[in-house]
Amino acid sequence: MTERIVLAYSGGLDTSVAIGWIHDATGADVIACAVDVGQGGEDLEVIRQRALDCGAVEAYVADARDEFAEEYCMAALKANSLYMDAYPNVSAISRPVITKHLVKAAKKFGATTVAHGCTGKGNDQVRFEVSITSLAPELKCIAPVRDLALTRDKAIEYAERKGLPIETTKHNPFSIDQNVWGRAIETGFLEDIWNEPTKDIFSYTDDPAFPPVADEVVISFERGVPVAIDGRPVTPLEAIQEMNRRAGAQGIGRIDIVEDRLVGIKSREVYEAPGAMALITAHQELERVTLEREQARFKRTVGDRWSDLVYDGQWFSPLKKSLDAFIDDTQLYVNGDIRMVLHGGRATVTGRRSETGLYDFNLATYDEGDTFDQGSARGFIDIYGLAAKQAAARDVTFGNGEDLSTADGEDA
């Protein structure tokens, strides 16, 4: 039986050419696997037919938009996932769901190898291959660009020589990856980190310098997941899509950073994630109302570690699963409404309410009705400062006390 290889297929020039390129290089039959994670563009049936026309022996297509939103985007939201405090892991969270379908296709069609279109200097090769071997250790992985010398110029020449049904004009200078959680733009003139991004590279967001009238929105959460917008019930996918539209119209979610890649290099990345950033802003604020102080502090540490693991391609790792359990536990009381004003590149929280929150008006108020026992504060301060007081006294005894001679004021 001829060996079979499953190829992660986008429908574009490079992966269309890769079908024949892989067959020519290995002799294996190629099965194209296309996964819709909300990237937009062509219909899945059009993509499936193109794969067959380009030489694939089978074409597996999956509409994974709801799956991606519910199981991956919502996990990132509950973690407030921001790699390097800025990037909401747009590409990183899509790779494991694509990988699951690649492995499904491999098992369905009896393939021994999975192929992807990543280069040898990016993060995605790691994300795909570590995820593949985590789900199916018996599968092998290849990358035509990295392992079989498939360059862009060779792809164009091959497509023209073989008469493949795919456009072969020179592409724009950017590498772009997008899904419903956001859009990533890199390479081209952006590789000079002094260059400012030009307006034409953006697609999900309008120019924040010229915004329309301010947009007020109320997002309702249950257990950390958005369930309604302005009182209208929504699925996770619908919540992201609506906030992409509304926050994007206000230019919210543009990110321009020099990022630490897993492979050890620094890379300039520009992102658009209007829905993700608006939802994370709302979710973080609701957590400030509902999480206990020490729980919230530790969750920030866990969220940072979760973000690093996911960025580094460890979605299916034991530690990631354990962190998921902690994060899910923290979301029990993350219920309520956040009101925000979207305008000119900013999502500003203007109101919060939660029946499961820890904010107590009568404890917080300085006006009539105050129930806080101020008389207990002195004893609390005495105990809280006792260790520091003892250490300071020891310093004075051994001549190591704070030098106050340079403090402002008159000399004695």
C-alpha cells in the first residue's frame, strides 16, 4: 500500500503546490486537511475541490469555528492570556485545534505522516509537531518548506509548469495568519523595527485616530465566559465576532511588539485582536470584583505561565492541563455584567455589577451606613508591622539603621 501523508492545507499557493511537491519527493499519496477557525476567505467546499484538483487523493475539511471559540478562545480568555503582557496568543491557540483535525484525518485515512507549511525559524513548527506527537506519538512530521526545499519562487514555477488551478502572482510582502481571535502580520518592511506600520496592513481594525461615535456595550459573563451582549444571548463564537466588529470599528486591539520567539530570536510582530482585547479587558475587570485577593494574585502568576506554555506549543502538556484545572476553579464566581465604552482605540470600563462579587458597598463607603469596624485597624497594624519593627530594632542595635542625616529639614 502506498504511504499516505496528511497535509495541513490552506487553499493558497504554497500548500496547493506542496501536494504535488510532497508526492514527487516522497512517492506518498497526499491527503489535504483544511480547518476553518474563522479565518474568513473561501468556502470550505471550494478549498476541498481545489485540493483534489491539485492532486490530493482525499480532502478532509472541518468547520471548527465553534469548537475553536468554545474550547480554545474561552480558555485563553479565562486565563487572560497575554504573552509578554501584550499578545493574546492569536496563532498559538489555533494550532492545537488544527492539529487535532490533522490527527483525526491521519487516523481516518491511514496516514503515517503529517505535513505542515511552517519554516524552520518560526514558532509554529514546534507547536504543530509537539502537538501532533502529544496526540499520536506514532505519527511522523515533515515540513516541505523546511525539509523539502519548497521556496516561494519554486512554488510559483511548479504551479505554472503543472498548470495548477491556483493564482501564481507575486504575493504581498507580509506573512499573515488570521482566525476569529485575531490577525498576525509579520515580515516585509516590518522587519526593520524602526519602520512604522502603514495603514494598509490592517484589516480587522479601522484607524483609531478617526473613530466613529463612542459605542457603549454591556457584556454579561457566567463562570468567566461571555453569554450575552447588551442583554442578547450569544455563543462564544458570536461574542467574539460581535466584539471584533464593534471594537474593530473603534481601532481597538492593535499591537506592535518585538517578541521573544521560542526558537531564540527576537521578531517584530504586528497584531490585530479587537474582540480578544475587548473581552479580556472586560473579563479582567470582572475578576477584580469577584476573585479573592490572594487567589487573584496567584492567578496572575498562573495566567502568565499558561500563556508561556501555550505560546511554546505545550497545549497538551500535563502542566497546561493542571493549570487549566486551577483556572477553571477560579471562574466559579466570575459572573456578572461589565459596561464598557469603545472609542478611539480604547475599551474603557465604566460599570460593573455581580451578584457573586466580593465588593460590599457598606464596607467600602465612607458615608452613612459604613459597617467597617475602624477600631480594629490599630491592632491589625501592630501585628502586621511586628516583624518589620523587630528587624529595624536589630539594625539600630548593630549600627545598621537607616541613615536619616540626609533627610530634608533643619539639622539638630
